Amino acid sequence: MPEKDKKAIMCMVDILVAIERIGDFCVGLAERTEYKIRENLLFSEEAVEEYKGLFSRVDKVLTGIAEAMKADDKKLAKDALEDKSAIYALIEKSRANHIDRSAKGVCDEWAKIRYLDMLDFVKDIVDRCAEISGRCPDMI
């Protein structure tokens, strides 16, 4: 098999692994949300608004990466991730705000843990999108 074909196959495997991990993180988010609802855990209105804003940005990244893969377009992939640093900054800001809210006793203990888990999953999803975009420049 030619070296170019071997590299292409390895690249496709890497992309599939990243997509599978994104799916795992989405399942994790769904499970945390179900737990939150089932146990009637309350997030503050501020936390909910922060998370909604963050998630809408991540949704935009996921959509952009999917479009880039369909079109096999490196520029679209790069454009989809141009907001990555801002998303990471929002995650850190959300963590800091969460710590402040926690210190004030705004959230119950289990809600605190679930919120941090959800922030971690969001960051992991963006990280995998970056892997897809940057791992195999000849494929996307």
C-alpha cells in the first residue's frame, strides 16, 4: 500500500476516534442533565445563562466542523475553530463565577459537581473538534 494511502487511513481513524469521543462527551452531558432533573438539582439563573451561552458557541463549532468535513474544506474547519480561545476563556470565567457562587452558598453540593462536570465535557468537545481540524490537514 502506498505511504500516502496509509497516512490517509490513519488520519481517518484519528478522525473517527475524535468523533466517537465527542459522542461520549455528549452522552455524559445528557446523563448529567438527566441526573440534575431527576434529583431536582438547581443551578442559579446566572449559571444557566452562562451555560446556555457557552453551549450555543460549542454547537456552532460542532456544526462548523461537520460542514467542513462534508465539504472537505480546510478553511471551513479553521473558521469553525476561530472562536476556540474565546470559548476556553468563557469556560474559565464560568468556573471562577461558579466558585464565587459556591462560596456564597448559592448552589447545593451535588449541583456544584454537576456544573463543573458539564463545563469539562464542553471543553473536551471543543478539544476533539480541534483534533479533527488540525490532526490531518490533508484530509480536511
